[in-house]
Amino acid sequence: MRNDDRMSNQIRKLTIDPFYLTTIPHSVLISTGNTRVLCCATLDKVFPSWLKGQSKGWITAEYGMLPKSSIERIQRERKTVSGRTQEIQRLIGRSLRASIDLTKLGEKQIMIDCDVIQADGGTRTASITGGFVALNILINDMLMKGDLKENPIIENVCAISAGIVDNEAVLDLNYKEDAAAEVDMNMVMTASLKLVEVQGTGEGKTFSRKELDNILDLGEKAIPQIVKAQNEAVALWVDAAVKET
């Protein structure tokens, strides 16, 4: 058993609430264990000039941690963002673009905002998982209103962390496990179990191909459970939207 009484192949309790912000329709609060991230999707009024005339859209992301989302206060990033923040923003954008046929989106840019309310490990993976739900809700709203002719979503994209802690492969690391991990990995995958991106690092030790395969297998087995939670959250929003019309 782990420090939070989970089995090695067990993810933390996962909930995705599409009604957390009552005044923002395309938003969700994703909670995975004690990590909570607010994800919002917005149809941007500004379209990138370098994409004009190419008949395709774009998905981009911004990510941030509230000052007291962790025990130690995090300085607000006002004029510039840290290298870590830039890396995570780009990861979220790349990941969500893999879920969309950008040509069906047309010349539209969608911004995904991911704000960490409480951090206990896995904030970037939660941002991707929740960010896709917010994106999906916005797409559904645009389809209902006739702003899109066809659904550009190819399939769900979500993410999960895994690693080696005390020489054992474990899934969905919390902060204490992440800090102590010998190997730390983030996996972004589609609903059909295709890899979008894998980020893996040996923290003070190397790891074998067999250990890598074991970690990937752990992550892969968690994907259907995460996709189910994503789809349930979208379905709740769609049902509520239909009842309002």
C-alpha cells in the first residue's frame, strides 16, 4: 500500500464538475486526489496572423498556479512566465490539438485556461484531462448554436502520471511520491490508446526498457477510466444545455 492507501495500479479519486462556475459555461473543475484545477475554454476574438488564409484553426493554452495552491506561497507571474510554466502551456496546447481536426474548426482560435487551485502532484496531467472536457463543452455549444457545421473532435485526449517509487512502478503520483520518485513520467494518450506525448525522467538513477514498458502499461490501463469520467462530464453539460433550450 502507498502513503494514501492506494494500490500501485490505482488512480486517485477523479471527479470533473462542469457546473463549478455558474457564470462560465465552458468550464470544469477537475479534482484528482487533492489536486484541483479549474479549466476554461474560450473562443478567442484574436486569430493568429500567421495562420490566416490556411483554412484551419488553433488550440492554445495558458497555465498558472495560484499563490497558495501549494504549502509554500508561489509568486504570481505578472510580466513574464517561468520556463516551467511555458513548458506546461505548450504541452497542454500540443496535447489538445491532437484531439481536434483543425481544418474542421475553421479559422478560429480556442484558448484553454488552466488555473491550479490546489496542487498535490499531477497538475499538468489534470490540466490536459480537464482542458479537453472544457474544449469539448465549448465545441458542443458551438455546434448547438450553428457556429460549427461539423464536430471537429477526433477523439478524447487525457493524461496520467506514473513512476518508480521505492523500486516499484506506481500510477498517478501524489506530491510526496513525486518528490521521492526515482523515475517520473507523464503520459498523454488518446481514447484509442495512441500516444500523444511521453515525458520521462530518471531522478538520480537510470531505468531499463522493461521498467519503461511497465510504467507505460500502468498508464495505458488507466486511460479508459479517465475517458469515462470525461465523457460523463460532457454528457451532464449537454443534458443541461438541451433542457434550457
